[in-house]
Amino acid sequence: MNNNHRNNFDISLNLNVRGVPLSATLWINELSNKLKKEGKKIYKFGLGQSPFPVPTSVIEELKVNAHQKDYLEVKGLYKLREAVGEYHSRRNSIQRSAKNVLIGPGSKELMFLLQFSYYGDLLIPTPSWVSYAPQAGFIGRQIHWINTTEKNKWRLLPSELDKICKKDNSRPRIVILNYPSNPTGVTYSIDELKDLASVARKYKVILLSDEIYGELNFEGKHVSIAKYYPEGTIISSGLSKWCGAGGWRLGTFTFPQSLTWLMDAMASLASETFTSTSSPIQYAAIRAFRGGVDIERYLQNTRRILKAVGLKIHKDLNKSGVLSPIPEGAFYMFADFKKHSAFLKKKGISTSEELTKQLLEEMGVAILPGSVFGRPPNELTARIAYVDFDGAKALAAAESLPPHQKIDDAFLQVHCSHMLEGISALCKWIKK
């Protein structure tokens, strides 16, 4: 790999955005595509984009509404906001309506507006998604990392949250909780959510619950922490992950009534920046959030495919001495290579960035270093996004199977062979 690209793995948090690299996930995807065009065999485990097509009924709604050209309300199309509020009332047993919902061009944009609108510190469990911290850095907010460990499946412990909050309980804070998690693929039990909610209430923090992968809980049993801390939780969601529509760029924030003032402040900023979200996409999104038999069938099949893939990869990595929690949702695994530190040291590898660079150069396997997710540079961790397969063909095949039949290895060898080959290449490399 060209050394001119080495700093693209770094996350710079100073206020001068000139010279700051692309988001690591976008950069690794662009680099992987470039290498593929040059004729190199690349296994793309970098960008976390859903491999599945957008549900047919949602696509049909987009076609029907392609003529919609008018600017919509800054906060979003009322019928869509209504559908999102009903969705959360239905799924999470919390009462939310259109007046509690803000629509934006992707949840990432809404997160940026939230941090801009609310003057407070940002508390982030590490490892975390790559864009939380840079956004805070651009705006000038204080960032506090909350450490997690592989032993605890990289989950935020209530005791750790309490420890950092009680240092100065007068400071305004936003705490980000993302589950199922990017980059770990783990989630939280009801008791764990209740304990975290208790600490959040104790210190009156604003809790941003990033539930963009909620519908990809493998058991279909995602529970929002807003059930246990409704007055202080903002639920972040959208179409990109569970609906396969990342490029459509539609995100949603759902607020409690007590934070209406914050939603209004964000809407004011939206009016001076993106104005409103794409009209045809907002109309189509109504169909997605209203759900129905076809949407449920789509979700059931995508979940069982992802579960089978995740468990297969976890099993193969574990056999090779690469540690990671058993995935419970989304399409990520956070791999720890510490058992191979002696082998890696012989290859001149002492950081996660060096690990991922050599793996890409030697085997064509593109994964992201743990350092871009807030982990120490010398910790030999990396994120694996297992989405490099033809989701449309896999989904069609899954739909022909009985609803509750598990996806087996034979199915994966047919529909996910390239990706499994990439994992095999990684395991062979690490065992040399």
C-alpha cells in the first residue's frame, strides 16, 4: 500500500478540518474499489453497508412518488414523522407521535446537528463507530472515552458510566449507546439496559440511543433503552441498515416531550443547512416504517442469513485463535489478535494500523484497525464487516426455505463463498 495513504487511518480531532481525512469506513471502501479496478483480488470487510436490496414494496413507493418535487417541512413530512412515531410506539412500547420526530438526510447528519445544538461533553464507550468523535472534535466539544473490555464483550458497564459522571455531576453530557453495536455486533439484556438507564437518570444525562441496527437483532427482540429512561433518551434510527437503503440517506431522531426544545433548535440549524430531506425518499419511507407482512418476512430472512454468516465467521476465527464476542446482531465482529502478538511482532507489526495494512497488502483482506474505533494504537484489534456477498441472491434463496429453518454451511458456501474465502485467507495468514 502506498505510504501516502497511511494517515487516512488516523482520526484528527482538532477544529481545523482542512487536511482531515475521509471517514475511515468510506476511505477503506474507496481504496478497496481502486485496488479491485487495478486487478487485485480484494475481500471487502471494511465498509458496513447492508448487502440486501431495499424491500420491493418500499421501492414501488419510491417509483410512485418520484414526481414529488416540493420542499417539505424542515422537520420532515408529517405522515412520515407520524409513521416513525407509531413505529416506536409499536416496537418499543413508548408513546411517541409525529411531534416527537425529526427527519434528516441520514442519522449521521442529525448526530452532528445534535452536538452543535447542545453544549455538552460527549461520552463514548470505546470501541465505537468512527464518526462520533470526529464530529465532536469539529465542533469543539470535550470527548470522554469510556473504556470497555473484551472480557465484558466490549459493552458499557453501568459502573464505568457512573464513575465518569460522578467526577463532575454538574456538567451537561451526551452519552452515546449504540446496539446492536458497530463495531462489535453485541447487544444488551433488559437488566443491563435498566441498570444503564438508572445511572443516566441519576446524572440527568441526555442519552443518544443509536438503534440503527435494532431491527437486525438476530432474534428479532431488540429493546430500546427509552423504555427505561424515556424522559432523557433520543432514539436514532433510519433506513440504511435494516432496510438496505444506505444511499437513500434518510435518518430519524425520536425525542421525548421534555426535549422538544432541543429538537426545535436542531430544526433551526437544519433550515439553514440541508433545508429538508429528499421528498420522494420521505414518501417512500412511510411504507418502510409502517411495516407489514412483507417487511417482517424481509427482516426475518435477512436476520437469519446474517446470524448464520456471523456465527460461521466467529467459529472460523476462534479456531485460529482470533478472539471476538459471539455476534448478536448487525453485521460486525470486533476481532482481537493478541494471541498472535509474537507472530505479528516477527513481521514488524505492533499496532492495529500496521496489522490491517499488511493484511491488505499481502492477502487482499480489507478490515479496519481498532484504533479508528477509539482503541489504543498498540492494541491488536480490528473490525470485520461481513457484508461482501450478493444479498439479493441470498435473500431470494432464503425466502424459498421454510420460515424457521436455520441457514446451514452449505447455503453459505453457495451464496457467501467469496467472503468465506476471505476469512480463510485471513486465518491462513495469521497461522503462518
